[in-house]
Amino acid sequence: VGFTAGSVKKRIANAEDESSYLYAPVKLIEQFHVINLNAESLETAIHHALANYQLDVEIKATNVRTIVPREWVVVDLDKIKEVINHIVTRLQSEQ
């Protein structure tokens, strides 16, 4: 679960070289285009809502750094969609 203001394709292009992607290739499964909402705030709310599903792992990188990923969750896509729809509906009703 992540956010970019630009192209998703460009954002994940060098995934194998970035700790954010656990130095592994990634595949785009789903994307949501957000209009009239703060995308960064939405991403934060999604991460909080999915905190119980957060990947619990520490990875030793080649540079001896320990990576503790915070943007990765282990949950069904339907649950992620449900959470996103709930949060977007709530945020839109607050406007």
C-alpha cells in the first residue's frame, strides 16, 4: 500500500534497488485515483486501518542496514478495498 503523485510505473521501476520495495520486483495489483482528497493523509489512514495486518519482518540489507517495512501488509485485496472505500466515504462526508 503506497502513494505517489506521479506515475506508478515510474515509482516502481527500480524496485529491485530500493529498500522500500524490499529489494524485490513488485507487481501493480490495483490502483486508486484520488480526487479532492489529500492522498498522503488517505495513505496514512489506510496504514493505520491495516496496522493489524502489517508484515512483521526485519530484513538485513547488503549494506548491513536493518529494514523494517511499514508499507507492506498481508491481507486479502478485498479487505484493502473495503478499508479504502470506508475511509474515502468518511473523508468525503467530512468535507
